[in-house]
Amino acid sequence: MNSVKIILEVSGILLIIFSLIPLIRNDYWIFRVFEYPRLQKLFLNLVVIIVYLSLFVVRSPYEFSFLVLLTGNILYLIYQIFPFTIFSEKAIHNISSRDVENQITIISSNVFQDNKNTGGCLKMLYKHDPDVILLLETDHFWYEQTKELQDKYPYKILSPQENTYGMLLYSKLELIDPQIRFLVDDQIPSIKTKIKLPSETQVVFYCVHPTPPVPGENSHSTERDKELLTVAKEIKKNNKSTIVVGDLNDVAWSYTTALFTKISGLLDPRIGRGFYNTFHARLPFLRFPLDHVFCSTDFKLVRLARLENFSSDHFPILISLQYELGASVEQDEPVADAEDIEMAEEKINKDT
């Protein structure tokens, strides 16, 4: 039993360390990657404390201190993920009445470049029939195999890449001044365009897919953070009705994502509704909310859903939003303080 006790105590201490590592504001991947599994850390913390109390009688000050620390860590993790539970106040309100002329439905899907199930992807898209489709990790194979979408989606911005960072944007709604941009890396595209709603209202639309901080691809989060915060700063400066969609390679509750919303002033529809974990589709215990949609305060929510998988490592995500001019009065815009602005500028100006 002593060996079991040692294993539980070592596991508990490691979980506490892994929970605190992200507090170190360093771009190196080892400090950023532990931001991802907060749900998993919470679950494992609970397992350790339950098993420990089930098997052992707490007598010594050390044992008591160990349990206090574990309990504190559980409360800390709950505090971090609480905004993304149904018990938290919603950042974006549900619509009270429908105005189809001011609605837009979007599906964003990271298809996984090596996945060849284009038929499953098309079936999913035709079933849900969105106004706008964003397909990520799309190479020339995916470009050729999804060409038929152009019959139903006459407006398009196509940037297939062989490096897992291709983008295909299809739209039923008119695209105005469409641009493919390379903000940080000349091999990593992003998209900026205006979309004209049926009401003639124009919405600025961004598509992003920055690189993740993982060994073998990018050892630091610098490029990811720089791209996201460059877009955020531009959004704030332009002060237009805006939607941002994409695989941010970052979780909803990370420091960088929170900084992005503060700098841009955009809202996260998951707040108050749930996690909507989209990756990894084939590993249920290792799922994180990596695929995002953010919008300005003049939108309300019609629908938000995680859709069926078609052999990708990501689930598609669907969002339907309604533009309402008066919504900005009802919904609070995230606000950056002086420290947030200084941090954002530092990251934007940092060499990559």
C-alpha cells in the first residue's frame, strides 16, 4: 500500500505543478501546452483525492497539507473553466425574435489534410446548408474534391497549401474586397473579407489558422500569438461589425485567447454555454476547444453546435448569428487594461 500512496502523492504534486506552469508567461511550448488540458487535470485531481481518501486515513500534517493543496488546485481549475459552463452568465445573448435578413450561418471545419473522406465532408455540408463554409488544412486534393461547392457557393477565396495550412472559403453571400494575407509567415495564409448580409449590412470576416506551439513544428507560441493579436488590434482600430473564425491552435480559456478578446473587443459564444471541444475527435479523453468563432457585440446567437465528424481529427463547428444594432447596448464588450495593451504590443513586436 505504501507504493500506491507514493504514486498518488507524486501524481498529485505533478498535477499541481502542471496547473501552475501556465502562469509563467513564457512563449516556449512547455509553458503553453499545459494550458490545454484543464478539464483533464481537474478530472485526474478528483480521482487522486478520492482514491487517497478511500485507501488511507489522514493523520500527519504532511498528509493533511497534501490534501489541502490538491483541494486548492481543484478549486483553481474550476475557477478557470467556470466561464465555459452553463452556470456562468452568457457573453452573447440568444435572439428574442428572428430576422433572417440579418442572419449568417457559418461552418468551420479543419478537415485534416491526410483525410480522404471528402464525400463525408460534402454530405455534412449539404445537410446543414450554411451560408459560409471555411475548410482548413486543405491541400490541392481537397481543393479539387470540393470544387462542386462552387455551384451552390458562387463567392470564394481559395488558398490550398501542401503544408497543412490551406484555406478554402465558400460563400452564398457576396464577398467584398476579399484578401489572402500572410501576416507572420509567408507560408501561413489568413483571410480577410467583407460579407454582405441579405439586409445589405456588411460584416468584416476574418479566417485564421496560426501554427501551434508544439515540438517539431514550432517550439514557441510567438508566431501564433503575434498573428492573433495583430488581427485583434486591427479589429479594435476599425471598430466594425466583425466575425473571426478558425482553428486558433489555442484553447478557449488560455491567457492568449483571453488577451485576444480584450484587445479586439469580441465576444466568445461558448461563455455560459459549454466547452464545444473540437479536437481530438478520435481521442475522447484528450479533447480541447481549438476551433473558435468570435463576434462583435452587435450580434446575438441563433445556434451553436458541434457537428458530426467525417474521419478528421477535428469536429466541425456551426454557428448562426444575427446582426442587431441594439445588441451592443445589452452585451458587455471585453476591455483591455494598460497591462493587457502593453503585453499585446510586446507580443506583436516580438521577433519570430
